[in-house]
Amino acid sequence: MLVFIKKKSINIFRENKMAGHSKWSNTKHRKAAQDYKKNQKSMKLIRNITSASKKYGNNPNINFCLRAAIIKATNNNISKNSIKKAIQRGSLNFEKKKKIQQIKYAGCNKEGIIILISYISKNILDIQSKIHKIFKKYNFFFIHYLKIKYLFQECIIFLFQKTKKNEEILINLAIENNAYDIDTNSFKKIKIIINTFDAKNIKKEFKKFSLKILKTDTKVIAFKKHQIISLTIEKFKKFLKELKKIPEIQNISHNAFTKI
């Protein structure tokens, strides 16, 4: 009987020991999982701050993405020191990658007049805000460049000295090579506007006839022109003048049917 009791007591002791061990392990794993989730969330928020400052700079008054990331981080109890460090990391990369870029900005109004602007700048956000103000003034709104890309084509402009001999040759060459436009109105010069695809062929023919090109230039031209209805021509001229005042803007092309 004594042996039986001893065995029973040992079994009870072992059962209690095992039950206590499993309870502690469950709480330990649960806590570890909760801590991992918290760390992941905080790391994601810090990563958003660094990426925003890397792309658009460390000023939250101009950089709205950075401002939103900082507000999110503060709401999730992330310290000011860690936010500062994240901004510094991003801004260092931003200064390294700060190079001159050529960007295309497109806009449209309710009548269907589309304007395409190409500009070169280091500070993208500053110029975009200037363009946005002018757009708002003349009831234009922003459109993504890729959506209206098919409506425009890149052309090359060839400029020649006007003489009696070369005028007829140039007109014939332009017609044969499907030129977009031929301008012979000026007294001293002839202008040929042609597609970039056909430009190589016409250049070879210029060499055959020993025609000297004075100047070459590139221009983006709309396939179809759109008539101005409510917006007057004078108002549209003012709109273009205001855009041309921005020194970083290189080219402005539109589909408006006007002699501008």
C-alpha cells in the first residue's frame, strides 16, 4: 500500500509540473509574437519616413508625403529622436541623388484643350507648385503624361537659307518624305517640320543636293488641333506667357487651333 501511495504522489507532482511548464511557454510565445508585430509596424512607419525624405526632401511643409508619414509615426508612439534619424538618413540620399531631370507635365480643361510642358529642374515639387497655381487660375487640371502621349508626336525642324534654286527642291523633298509642315512665308528662311522617323531619310537627300542646314530643333506637335470655344485667344496667350515666365520650362506644346 505504501508503495502505491508513493507512486501516486510522484505522478501528481509530475502532472502539476508539466501543466505549469506549458502555461509559461504559451505566454512566452504569445508575448514574443506581439513584440514582433509591434516592431514590424514601427519599422514600416520609419521606412516610410526615410523613403519620403529620400524622394522629395526633408522639409515637411513642401513634402506632403513626409508630413503624412510623420503624423502616422507620432500617432503610433514612435519617439521624436527615431523620426529625426529617419529623416536624416533619407535627406542624405536625396542630396546625393539630386540631379537635373527632364520631366513632362500635362494639363487639360473642360473643353478638351491639352497642354504639354517639358521642364528641367533639380527641385521638382517647387516648379510643379508654380505650374499648378497657373493651371488653377485658368481652369486647367493635371493629367498624367502617359494618358495623352498618343495625341502628340515629336518632330524635327530644319531651317534653310531661302534662295530661288533651293526653294523648289526643298518643297518637293518635303512632300516626298511626308513632312508635317513647310513654312516659306519668311523672306530669308525656309522651315521644314518632319517626323523623327522620316528625318533620317530626308537628311540623306539634303546631302545629295548639297543643301546646307542652318539650324535643327526638336518640337512636340499635336496630331489634331482643337478649337477654342469659351476661352478667348487673348486669355490663352496670357496663360502661355505666364508659363513661359518660369525659367526652367523648355517646351510648351498644345492642341489649341490658334496662330500663336
